[in-house]
Amino acid sequence: MDFAFSAEQIAIRETARRFAQTCLLPHYKARENAGHIDLVMAPQIQKMIIAREKVGRVAAPCT
């Protein structure tokens, strides 16, 4: 059995990492202190976290 990530899985992981490092990390403390997500960022975040179940999404709340 091969447990290595596929090229597609690696690409998804790298895309998510770049997004987190460039868009989320720089101002995370301000968002944390404000207690909410900036509505300007919400559509970008939604695009990054939406995945079909066939690629491993878990139907669980994020809270």
C-alpha cells in the first residue's frame, strides 16, 4: 500500500500553506483580539477551506 501524497494532494497542501502564510499570518493577532474574521477576507478563506468529501473533507464543525 502506498501512503505517499499524490501530486494533487501536495499542490493543495502547498496552496493552503502559501495562503495561510501570506494572507492569514500577517494580521492574525488583530483578528484574534477583535474576535471575528474580517469580512473582506471571508470569501478568500471560504474558497480555501471548501473541499469535496472525496478529497478528504470531514463533515465536522470548526468550533
